[in-house]
Amino acid sequence: MRLMSRLRFTLQTRFTLVVAIVVAATALAITAVAFLAIRSDLTGQVQRELATRAASVLHLAHRKAYIPNGWVPPDSNRFGASAPYTQVITARGGVWAPRGDGGLLKPTASQFAVAAGTRGGGYVDTKAGGVHAMVLTTPLAPGLALQLAEPLSTTDAEVASVGTTLAVLSVIGVALAAFLGWAVARAGLRPVARLATVAEQVSVTGDPRQRVEVGRPDEVGRLAMSFNRMLGALQRSLAVQRQLVSDASHELRTPLASLRVNVELLADDPGMSGEERKEVLNRVVDQVTELSQLVSSVTELARGESPHETREDVRLDGVAATALEAARRDWPATQFQARLDDCVVTGSAERLRTAIKNLLDNAAKFGPPAGPVEVALAGGQLSVRDHGPGIDPADLPHVFDRFYRALSSRAVSGSGLGLSVVREIAASHGGTVEALAAPGGGTLMRLTLPAR
């Protein structure tokens, strides 16, 4: 239980982390793009304001016949949090600034080059009096250049506010996505958890009657349906095994008791005549033979279809011929008439021989002592007919049931497992077997296998 809980927690955690990482990466990309776009737009606004201010100053300067030495535009000394600042620089490195503001904005060599006419104007971010500012340097007249500085305090505050807002929204989005991912993972894995719980209970209790209730058409639902079908097959298998053990125990009790009585009779009566001893020994041999056949049949039924059983092409006519030879040895008084056409099936030759031999034994046992027993093989269908009294119509549906014996056959030795073995072998080879009333009397057993 702890292992499955940890597994479920690990799957939920992984799913949640994946969703959170994907959303975080997406949010980071969107936030970065939005932040850069907003900052670029705000910076562009400042640059447009500086360009408009520069155009106004240039218009004012060009109205003069000449620009006097030390001239600065009017209202240039009000630099602050939002007011612009203006000064003029010369190609020789001079600075014409408002009185008292000479050191407020220190030009660079590239900006003096603009005054000399060797370089075009442009914008730079710098410090003016310790204040972050945007500075535009543009030619004013030969040997002169105009510098305008616009404080960026308001712009920086807006950019910072926008960045904070986007960051907070991103964090909220990632947290919400992680929570939704966790909720989806939990809801999606809940059926898997129920399935794991049922599997653990079945493994602990050994009771396969429990089922997983998952009413959904997706892959998880299909998994649950397959799991339920597997539990159903396991339940049926266990029921069959228990029934087989119970029936076998019941059937073994009678011959074992009879065998014990005969052995004790031999042991308790040492003065028994040779004739009587021989009769008792014959009964013991018959009972041991019956027990051997019963154990063999039970073993065959319990064996089923082994997953390691070799499947190959089998000449069914050859297998039937081998079974006929064994039947003629076991039933020398019975006349077996056979017509076997060539036939190839896929399966186990040994198990198919067992099935055919059981059909032949059944026909010889319940038919007339001298037969005949007619055997025919054509197109994957093997028929075995006897000329005995036949099977009562009420017994026909049950002749292949385990340990079933009709009232008319209980005087004949046998365990009632031979035909059950035939049915099991036929089913494991993808075939069928049926019992029919033969025309004119007797019984017709028909074994049908998929032939190549």
C-alpha cells in the first residue's frame, strides 16, 4: 500500500512539476516580451519628446542671424524629476551651460565629434546630476551641437511598476497552473489508485471477486475493464481448480477404500486359497489401474495449456493412426474401422493423441464387445461412432462435464473424466467436440480442429 501511495504521489508530483515548468517557461517568455515591449514604448515616448524639444530649440536658434558665444536656449536650467535640461557644446570642447549648471552634464568625445560634424547625433542613457536621464545630441550649427537631457525617473518608475505587476501575475499564473495540474493529476490518477488498491487487496487476501468501478471511456477506463476481465478469469480459474480438487478427492475416496479393503483382506487371511488370492489380486490390479487412469486424467485436466508447450505442425492422420494402434492393443476384441485423410493442424501431438485415444476407449467401452467402431478423418474433423445403446437425450448436454456419469453407464468402470479431457484439449487447440445420437443407434463423437 505504501509503495502504491508513493508511486501515485510521484506521478502526481511529476505531472505537477511538468505543468508548472511548462507554464513558468511560457509565462517567463510572455513576461519578458511584454516587459521589453512596454519599456521600448516608454523609451520611445521619451525620445520623441526630446526630438520635439530639439526641433523647437533649433527653430529658435535659426531665427537668429548668428549664434552668440555662450548662448544657451532659454529655460534650460530647470532640470529635475520631469523637466528637461539643455546645453550647447563646441567642436573645441567647450560647454555653454546655464549659470551654475556647467558640470551637470559632461559630454563625451563622441558627442564633441557631433559638434565637429564628424559624427551623427543620437541618444544615450547616462547620469545628469546623479539622475538617470536620456540625452539627445544633435548638430546645432557648424562647430556647435545641442544636448538635451530628459529625466527618466518617471519612466523608470513606470517600467518598474509594470515589471513588478508582470512578475506577480506570472507567479500567480504558475501557482494556479501548478495547482490545476495537481488537481488534474489527482483526478486522473484516482482510478489508478483504486485499481492499485484492489490489486493489493487481491494479492493479500487471494480473493479475486473484487472489481474496479471506473465508468470512463478513456485509456484508464480500458485499463480498469481489462483488469476486471483478468480478475474474472482468475476467479473462474480458481473456482475450476477448487472444484477439480474437490471432485478428484471425492472420486479417489471410493477406489482407495476398496483397494484398502482388498489389501487388508490379503494381509489378514494368510491361509487364503490360491484361487481366492488370485481373484483378490486381480481386483487390486484393476483398482490400481483405475486409480492410475483417474490420476492421469486429473493431471491432464489440471495441466490445461502450458505456456511453455511447444506448438508445431502436426499430421493429425498420423496421430490418429498411432492412437488406433494403442486402442487395438487395449481392446483386442473390438473391430476398429478407420478412414483417415491427410490432415495437418497446429498443436501438441502428445495431447491430441490423448484426446483421440479417449474417444476410441469411450466408443469401445460403451459399444458392443466386438464393435465395430468407425473412425473417419476429413478436413480437420475426426468422427468416432460406436453401435452401442447410445446416450440418453437427457444426458447428452452433460457427457463432457467432469466426473459426470449417466445412470446407464455407472456399472462400467471409469472415472467420468475421459470426455472432459477431450473437451479441454480441443478448446486449447481452438477446436470443439460434440456428442450426437448416431443414425440407426449408437453414439457419434465429433472432434473438430482448425486444419491447415
